[in-house]
Amino acid sequence: MSVNGDIQGIVRDVLTGEVRRMRIVQFLDVDGKRRVGIARDTETVDMLTGTRTVYGLAQQAIQRQMPLIALLKQHPIARRIDYAVLVHKGLLLPPIDHPDPAHILVTGTGLTHLGSADARDKMHKMQPQALTDSMKMFQIGLEGGRPAPGEIGAQPEWFYKGDGRWVVPPYGALVTPSFALDGGEEPEIVGLYVIGADAAPCRVGFALGNEFSDHVMERQNYLYLAHSKLRPCSFGPELLLGDLPGDVHGVSRILRNGSVLWEKPFLSGEDNMSHTIANLEYHHFKYPQFRQPGDVHVHFFGTATLSFTDDIRLQDGDIVEITAPDFGRPLRNCIVVAADDSFTMTLL
């Protein structure tokens, strides 16, 4: 089946139109009002006038059929802000959100990166000679995840993670529930989307993400994967407008008591993936339920680097830092272990 129009246009990018890229942030000012700013570097943010949310800007860009970068140029700079102050005062927000968090769908794909099968295989392998389901899925991606233009490629592993209430702001706390067996970081690139009034998915941009998961639970049985993914996550602090670089180099590190406990480089971008971004987008948005006008989608693209595979177990108070030069400031989150998640069932 040829779907040239669908596969190439199922996601309409309203943010490009210019060669250069731009990084934007959402935050609260000292009066508690929402603001949007352009990250000029890792030290300064230019606060824009006349706009409060990236979601609202994306809707305007869609309606006016113009690149978001061009729309941002129409908003003068109100003043320049010290980026570090936003961080230290806890004023940063996720780089895109929705007035109603229930209208944010957080999902992801796995086994999408070259080398990603090794980490998963270590968790799932039970017999030395057996080809695990993880390795089989990885091979499917290697063979068919990068289709020719106009063709449908192999569908990836897909999972549901939650809605907007599971999203933690940059520098916020990732809470491991008391019933969890583990809580581990996953450094990833995140695709961010708004569905237009005509039900067309529109790519807003990309961000660094921490797709927090319970790897011990997943290791018990692959059928527990769905349970293991129902954990909070974080992305940002900056939203990258424009194309995703083909070769993304980053570093994931764990800090404990102020010192680096573990550190490892990670690779992303299509040069390091077994699937194209377009193929991953197609297999997510091919479902009509995921094309509801006005909804926001946060889609994690997968990783090949986990501290879990190096026998690191995160503890209460640990800091996870994920950084990549293309995305500006690092994404940092602290780990908190919940004391009690009990609830009472009421019969009506």
C-alpha cells in the first residue's frame, strides 16, 4: 500500500519554514503569570510580549498556516531574564502543555535505536540460545523501520504512559510509587504535537525527555511492560523548533549526595535509529483516536542507554541529569520514593 500523502504529511510541521532552529521555554514570572521566552543561550531567556502559552502559539500558527518561528518574531521582547533564576526559583514549566491535562496523551516507542536491543535483551533473556521477543522486534525494525518515501515501514513497539497529570516540570521530582520495584531513568528525545481543527497532527518540535520506568518489574515478565511504563516522566526544559538533528550526542548521569555516581553518553537522531521519525509518527497517528482536534501528544522515541543495565538502582534523593548541546540547558529531576500509595475502594 502506498501512502505517499499520508506518510509524508500525516504530521504537518508548523514550525519550520526556515533553516535555522530556535529553542523556547515556558515559565512563570515573579507574579505567577505564565510566560513564553526564547532561550538565547544557557544563561539568558528573552521573555516575549503578547503571549502566554506555547499551546496557544501553536494553535495560532496552525490557523494562520504559518511557521511558528515566523509567528514568534511578531512578538517583541519584553525583557531579558536570568535563566538561572527561573531554575533556582522553580519557575520553569513543561515547554508545552494543555489547559486540561486530560487532553495530553503521553506515549512512546521502544527498541528504536541501534544498540537498544542489547539493554532490553539483558532484562528478558532466559535461555542462552533463545531469540527473545525483544530481539525479534529489534530485527523487525532493522529490516523495515526505514521505509522508502511513500511506503509503510514496520511498526515499532508502542506503549501508553499516561496523560498530562503524569508530566513533571523540568527540575521537578519524579516520584516512585511505594508499590514499585524500581524507578529508572531513560534519556530520550521527545516529539511534541498539537492536533489541528482538521484532525491533522502538527509537529511543534522536540525536547529532551526522561521516560521514567520500573525496569525490575519489566524484567520479571515482558507482559509487565505496560505496568512498568505507568510512571511519571519529564521533558524539556527547552522545546527545539525546527528539524531534529540527525546525529544527537548527549550524556546521561546520576548524582548521589552531590557526586556523580554514574555517567554514560547516549546517541539519538535518525542516524542512530533503526526507525525513521516519520515511520514512528505514522504508526502512532494512524489511529483516528489519536487525531482528536486540540489534543497535545508527547511521544518518547526510545533509547539505548540505561543505568539499570549497569546495575545502578536509583534511590530517594538521587538526581538524574540528561543533557545534549542541541537542546540547551540540561533536563534535571530529583528522585522521590513515595511513602504510601494506599487507597480505599468505595462500593456504590
